[in-house]
Amino acid sequence: MGMTITEKILASRAGRAEIRPGDLVSVPVDVILANDITGPLAIHEFRKIGVEKVCDPAKVILVPDHFAPNKDIKAAEQCRILRDFAREQGLTHYFEVGRMGIEHALLPEKGLVVPGDVIIGADSHTCTYGALGAFSTGIGSTDLAAAMAIGEIWFKVPESMRFEFTGTLPEWVGGKDLILNTIGRIGVDGARYRAMEFTGPALRALLMDDRFTMANMAIEAGAKSGIFHVDEFTLAYVEERATRPYRVFSSDEDAAYVETHTIDAGGLEPQVAFPHSPANVRPVSEGRGIEIEQVVIGSCTNGRLSDLRIAAGLLAGRTVHPRVRTMVIPATQEIYLQAMSEGLLRVFVEAGAAVSTPTCGPCLGGHMGVLAEGERCVATTNRNFLGRMGHPSSEIYLAGPAVAAASAVLGRIAHPGEVAA
Amino acid sequence: MRFTGRIWRVGDNIDTDVIIAGRYLNTINPAELAVHVFEDLDPAFPARLQPGDVIVAGRNFGCGSSREHAPLALKAAGVACVVADSFARIFYRNAINIGLAIVEAPGAAAIFGEMDEAEIDLAGGRIRNLSTGNTLDVAPYPDFIQQIVRAGGLIPYVQAKVREMGVNPRP
Ligand code: SF4
């Protein structure tokens, strides 16, 4: 019997001809990532192991992005732990404020993650890199510490679920809507411990940005990883960035899947996840009456250039509703610069939105847009858990950049067509 | 390992944001984290939790963020064990790695009520509700996980492995 792309990557790394779901394998890793929340804990544990140096200073990547630029004194101390460790260990890739970005937007952009890789990160959204045809998964700080020391990690080979997207994407429907709809169908533990393989003709039309968005949210269905096959668009993206050789794997025709879901993208409206679960998904039209106080356009899910272009397209020549605070957060410095040269930042500021330097900031209730009691926010982020963005009684509605921008203009959850018309 | 404890019930899909909110993640000190555990579910929760208490949850406990601060906070708050119908995978790994006792027992949420008394017998593979007499058999950890648990967590396990491999030892 054939193997899936995920099984092939893990088999190749484990030096085995064949691998089956449920097998326990120990594999060398290509990238070991941590941020200013998980990194200090990993470094603390690493010190106990009894090795002097990390396995490979080019593999360990540290990005202070969550509470950076330092939001308070304690956060400043956490960021300093990362910085000092990077210097002490001579890490090749440490990204300081002013040169950084949100980790999961930054690494692909810098060509530090490539097809065929095995990537681990002490951040649950490490699954983002599956968009490049890599096996990539989130772990905790202690697992990361161990991998920093020995350069490998154990995995149970996941079963794979196949998601086939058919039809033609309607206007205003993008990767975020597809993944929200998927999570809505299967629930927040619908893919628990499994790999989600995204495929089908509707995905051909997606930009790499949208594929990152989809793989990013695999964890919101409980998945170990999300993965796409490499096509000419992936190669075009990777060719101009890759810092290392890459390997392209693909699923066999007769590979086995525990479940296959077919989703007709042609019939979808833009989607919104209502509080307090990313699986509480409804078509945007069901949210139309809901008034909001804040909009956040950014994060590792939708803070990329194409997201900003879509938002700017709707905000150009219009203004943010008087009741609404709108935060636009380009995910990396390169995206920021590109948005500046395309005039997008000007559009945002003229519309009455605040533009921030790259940071996770409000996405995890850190800074730059924390919600007060009872406030409602439309966010292009990935989690609307209770209290995620601030006060436990505040509410987060997850959506793509088009719905977010339209909602900013109308002061309530809105279909982009209501604004663009 | 066998112990008894008072039960706190929580629901399905308890995420790590609710276990320890993002705003407290500017420290890695377990004692500082422990005083905020489950605070957004109920502000009085941290004060009511006593050492030796057992959390019984429904499906997918510990979903969401990979923050190891969540199992660390529970452990530092004195939680003796988390029993759940199922666990999210990163939380499961993290709990094993840091030595927080967890028991995956489908059906557990249905047989325990708030404030019931539980007896957890990890070695014997059985949990019992002492208040009602209901029991549930629990599958043992897979072999590999047992090795980590026996070593006392992932760090002691890796310490031994590093000595074996002889990788760049500290002078
Ligand atoms: S943007 Fe949000 S989800 Fe993404 S890495 Fe930062 S905190 Fe996590």
C-alpha cells in the first residue's frame, strides 16, 4: 500500500523505506523554533541537560514576536533571555525588533523552511509550514530543549485526513474562509493527532499566502500538522528564497486516509467563527447585525501582503466607523516595506486605522489592542477562545481580511460586498 | 502510584488560554503562574484549589496554544492529576515531559461530579469515584511514554541519552 506525503517525509527522515500511522519514530529535525514566550522556558530546561552547545546553531531559530517590542519590564527580561542565548550560542538566525516579524510569516519569507523539511517549533502554529510541503508541528518548551541538545525528536506517525476542495472560489472567499468552514465541519478536535492534507482543484487558485493561512489553522482542529502538495506556485515561492536544498514528496495514489472530506468551495459565503470557538463557524450573513468596537488585521494567519491588499482595497476612499478602533499589523518588516511602497499604509492611516510594527500583540491579549469588558472585535487571527484578547467577557469574531475591513467601515459584522458595491 | 483527591469538573475543549491567560506569560516562574490558573473560567478558582485536588475534564483538554506554562501552572497549583476523556496532543506531551500526572480515560467525565472524591491508581490502571463507587479501567501509557515517566520527565530521560551519545558534554 502507498504512503501519504506526511508518511513519506517521516519515513525518509527516519531512514526507513516504509512507515505506517501509529509507528513511533525518532527523526532528525531541520528547524527548531522558539519565541519570547516559549524560548525562555526551553532555555531554562536546556541548561539542565548537561550539554554546552545546541546541536546546530543554524537550526535553532529564535524570534521575539509575542510581547515584542517589549510590552513591560517582565517581557523585556524574557526577550533578553532569548537575545543572550542567541549570542552565547552563536545562533545564525535570531531576529531582533526592527528586523523581525511574526515567526510563522517570517521563516518562509526568509527561506528558512523548505519543502520536505521536518520542522518543530515551541508554538502551536508551527503547522503553518505545511503549506510548503513540509512536515511541521508545534511542541512544548521541554521537547524543544531536548531537540536543541540532540537534534532529533520522537513522533507517533499520524493518520492522515484528506480534504478535497472542489468548485471555483466565489468573490471575497479565500483561504481563511475555507479553513474556517473546514474547522466548523469537523470541530476543534476533529483532526486530533492527525495530519490534515489539503488538496483539490479549488486550491489551485489560492496564493501561497492563503495556503499558509490554511495550514496555520490545522491546529484549531486539533491536528498535528497540515500539509499541501508542492506545485509550480510553491516552487516559484521557494526558488527565490530557499537557503537550503529542498525535497519534494507527494502522496501515492493508493495512500490510505482515515477520512476524506469533499468541500464545495463554490457554494461558500465568507465565513465567521463566533465566540468562543474557532469551530463555531457561520456564514457572514448570520452576523450582520452584530456591532463591534475593534478590528484587528494581522497575525500569523492573515498579516501577509495579500491580506493587506484586500483590506486596503476595501478601505481606500472610505473611513473606519466612528465607534471602531482598527489595528493593522503587517506580519514582517518585508511586508511592512512592501505595503508602504504600494501605498497601502497610507490608505490605512487615511481611513483612520492604526498601523503597527510587526508583533503578535493583540492576538494573544498581550498589547496593542487588548479588549475591555464586553467589547466585540472582528479579528483576522486564529483563536477566539474565552479571554484570548483581553477581558473574559469580550468577544472575538474570526474572519478573513475582506470581512474584517468591511466590518471596520460599517461598525458591525459585514459582507465585503456591502461595502464594495 | 495511587492517591485520592477532591474533584474539580471542567468541560470539553478546555484550551490552554483558559488554563493560564496570555497576559501572564511574561514569566516562567511556576509559582507566579499557579495563582492565575483557570482564572478566566472563575476568578475564585485559584484560591479554592488545594494541593492534591484532581481535575476531571471532558474531551480535548489542553487544546490551543503550546504554552507549557499551562501544565506547569497546574502542577505548581498542587493539582495531583488531570483526568480527561481525551487530551490535545501538545498538552499531553508537555504534561508527560514535565511530570504532571495525566490519565486519558474515555468516559471519565460522565462518572465524576464536582467535589466527588476520586481514587487514582496509575499502576493498577483504574480510577474510582469513591463518592459513588463507579470505576473505570484505564489503558497503561505506551512503553515509550512509560520510560519518560519512569525517568521523571523528559529532561532526566534526555540527560541519560546525552551521556550515552556523548554529545558535546559540558566541561
Ligand atoms: S500571531 Fe497569534 S497565533 Fe500567531 S504566533 Fe503570534 S500569538 Fe501565536
